[in-house]
Amino acid sequence: MITLAVELWPTTVPAPQIIPKDDLRELIRLRENDKLPVTIETQFQRRPLFDNTMTKLFEPLRIKDISLRNRIAVSPMCQYSSVDGYPNDWHLVHLGSRAVGGAGLVVIEATAVSPDGRISPADSGIYYEDHVESFAKIARFLKQHGACAGIQIAHAGRKASTNKPWDGNDHIGKEQGGWDTIAPSAIAFGGKLDKIPREMTLDDIARVQADFVSAAKRALAAEFECLEIHFAHGYLAHEFYSPLSNKRTDAYGGSFKNRIRFHMETFAAVREVWPARLPLLARLSVNDWDEGGVTLEESIELVKQLKAAGLDMIDVSHGMVTPNENIPWAPGMTIAFAARIRREVDIATTTSWLITHAKQAEDALQAGKLDMVMLGRELLRDPYWPYHAAIELGSTASRDILPIQYARAVE
Ligand SMILES: Cc1cc2nc3c(=O)[nH]c(=O)nc-3n(C[C@H](O)[C@H](O)[C@H](O)COP(=O)(O)O)c2cc1C
């Protein structure tokens, strides 16, 4: 007999139990007859519910003590919908929908470690103790619906203090709610982001690193189970890494060793407070697509060092540190970088960038190039991508990806 694991929440109802599939119909009947408290109705938690061994995409993935029900992650995506850092009902529904849609891991958008680390005044942030409860509400919901709750913590450096993308993506002044920016060197990004940042002092560096540590502690308090440090996309850490944005002559600039000092120190400090049992990821732009920028070879060395410091998985990304980059856009364009890092560093890898088809994702996983796929825009287009992917890959039980409230209806 096929058994389905259905965990009931909250704890006022019997402890998690295994319910034979046929009994589910009885549960549904009880709910339809109002015999079960209404709170339960929306709170069925899903597990990997069908024989996952047929595909790699739906094979559970264990990272440290966390088991993901499949290898589909929601890539962090800024929503520019917060006020003073607080996530709200938009985030709950947006992220919750992707958990309900079946993703194994949902990573909350770049969440600033300090107010000046926000890209825009509408970014989410985790710099007040008070932020914890707002995030905890979301983390709880994601977990109740079978996804691992993850969060990306970030500082935007010289790319901070902008308006929202749909308002132009320009730097804004204080009169529009902006602020003075900081960066390794006093060099503007360029183009519409022309604000010249203040070169960070050693005290600034120590302060931002302490902010990352506090943010990690708060993420833990909010019961997230996966933490990603944002070292990519031309934001603060990447600005230290790239010779195009870092012209310092002290211990944080110049040589490769100096340019990765910010990463190594920040990572070690965060790892210390982020429990060893929980996955710690970093997103890295592994190349700059611009002359004189960082190279994949350097990034392989950086990932080696991060692995030795306790990195559990590298999230391979690229570029965005200058406006002059020349990117050869193509489907799955960063998979090859991730594969090389996986091979040469022997570390779990994930990547995003134009992974849109189930077969494309499955092939990359089967070929041992990746351990998990991150989807951004395709999951915005279709929160039920995991369900549709299972159908495309020939699952005979794909309906079980849907929450019971829906699955019973489409059976
Ligand atoms: C609306 C939007 C917001 C994004 N915000 C973030 C972010 O907060 N942090 C980050 O590392 N990447 C961010 N990205 C990049 C995505 O996480 C992802 O890497 C990128 O979109 C490529 O994946 P895709 O081709 O599946 O969309 C964002 C992308 C989009 C479309």
C-alpha cells in the first residue's frame, strides 16, 4: 500500500503521523463536514510523496541535517516591496506560493544586513530584532508546506540607495529617501548608478562584518534552515573581490589574497554563529565578463578556501560589477562553470540563469554538473513549475506534488 506522510500542525492536533493513502479520503471527508478544526485545513505539510528515484530532479537532497524534498530551489529575488526592511503579506504569498507549488528550497530575496546595505528603501532587511517575527511567519509557512526556508543576506555597497527598478533603477539622493553609500574604493559603478561611494575604513569593514553576523543570528532566530551569503552581482563583497572596483592599497586590496579577505573573514564569522548542522551557501559571481575583472580560475581557488572554511554549497552566478560587461547569454550558461567548480573543488553546486525546462535541469543533474537547480524568472511565470516538470519527466504520481487541497481535485 502506498503511504503518504501527512504532518498535521499545530501541535494541538495529534503528533506527525503516517496516514495510509485511503485514509486521506476520510480526512478530506471530515474536513468537508467541518469535523476538523479549520486551522488544520490549510496546514497539511507535504513530504516527498512519490517514488522519487525515477528522476534526479525529484530525488531528495540532503545537505547537512536538512533534507530537501527535491532539487528545485527558488532563487532569491528582490521584491522591492518592504517598508523599513519588514517583509509583509506580499512576501508571504509570493514565497508561500512557491512552497505550495512544490519547490524544495525557497530562498528569500537579498535581505540587507543594515539599512545602508539595502539596494533601495523598499528592500527587505534583517537589521532590527523586530524583523525576526515578520520573517519567522514566512519561514514557518514555507516549512509547513514542505519547503526548506532559506534566506540570502546582503550588503549592496556602491549599488545601494536606488529607486525601485520600475521607477528607473537610478541612484537617489537623501531628499528621495536615499543615503550615502560605502564601498571598498571611492569609485562609482557608472551609468545610472553614478553616486561616488565613500571608501570604507577598517572600522566600516568590521562594522559590516558584525552586521552579517547579527543578521545570521536573526535568521536563525526566525527559524530559517538555510542561509546564503550574497557575494555576487557587484554588491559589496563582489566590489572587494573585483580588481575593477577595488583599488585599495591596504590588506583588503591588491593581491588575490587581499581581495578575498573580506569574504573569508565574513564567512568565518558567520559560520561560527550559523550552526554546523545547517547548510551555509554563498552566491558568487565567478567571473566579471569584463577585461581585468575576476576570472573563473580565481573563483575556483576562492571556493576551495571557502569550502575549507565550512561552505556547504556554492551558488554559481556571474557578472554585474561593472556596466561594461559583455555577456554571451545562452540557456543554462553558467552550468558549465558550476560543473567545473564541482569537479575541481569537489563541492556541491547550484546555479540559475536561464534554466527553464525540466529536461534541461534533469540532464544537468544526471550529468553530475549540479546538485540542485535554482530557478528565478521561470518560477515567477509558473509557481507550479515542479508539478509541470514532474509531468514532463514522466512521473506517474505528479499530482502528489500538489498540496492535498489541490491534489484531491485534480486526481
Ligand atoms: C526580479 C528579480 C530579482 C532578483 N533579486 C535577486 C536577489 O535578491 N539576489 C540575488 O542573488 N539574485 C537576484 N536575482 C537573480 C536571480 O536570483 C537569478 O539568479 C536570475 O534571475 C537568473 O535566474 P533565471 O534565469 O532563472 O531568472 C533576481 C532576479 C530577478 C528576475
